[in-house]
Amino acid sequence: MRRLNLRGVNFSGMGMRGVNLKEATLSDGLFIFTTLSYADLSGAKAEGADFDAAALTHSNFTGAFLKKANFRPVEVFGADGKSTGQSWYANLSNTNFTGADLTEAHFREANLEGANFDKATVKGTHFEKCKIDSKTEPELRKLGALVS
């Protein structure tokens, strides 16, 4: 699947492990609770996409355009519509963001252990309460990310 135009498509809850979305247009797409581990999203255009509570371990976002993308937790509700008090979190451990444009993206409480942000653009990018290893955090700060 190369150079597909999937703008605004809702992939929420789907199992897409290992999918090839290289250079695909995924802007404004919904990937909430989606499994994309080992996926190739290199060169993808995913501006404003929501990857909330997505499983993205070992995925490849090399050179991807992820401006204003979201990687946040999602509160879990029971069948009665009441909160269970639990949340599911985006897992991006060992994900490759080399050369990706993450301008103004929002990572909240995401697992980023072992993620590679080499030469990524992180201007105005927020990393709020994320699980970040001791090597990655100083690299993000050096690149100008907002880490709290």
C-alpha cells in the first residue's frame, strides 16, 4: 500500500500489525486503539491524525509528516457508560521517528522507551508525563521539545 490517499479514514480499533502505509496520506485519520506495531509509515503524511491509545511498537515513521498529531491516553468506560477509572496509553516503544516532522504534536503519558528521534523536528511538540528512557529525554530537550 504505497501513496494511498486515506485522509480522514477511521481505523480505530483495527489490527494492522506490520501494514505497509509507506508515503500514504493519513491526515486527520483516526487510529484510536489501533494496533500498528511493526508498521511501515515512513514518509506518510499524517497531519492532525489521532493515534490515541494506539500500539505502535517497533513502527517506522522515518521522514513522516506528523504535524499536530496526537498520541494520548484514552479513558476506559464500562458497559454502563461509567468510567472504570482506567486508561489505555499509546505505546511507541522502539519506534523510529528519524527525520520525522512532529511540529506541535502532542504526546501525553505515552511509552517512548527506546524510540529514536534522531534529526526529527519537534518544534512546539509536547511530551507530557511520558515514559521516556534516560537517553531519549535529553535528546528531545536538545532538539527543542517541551518535556514535562
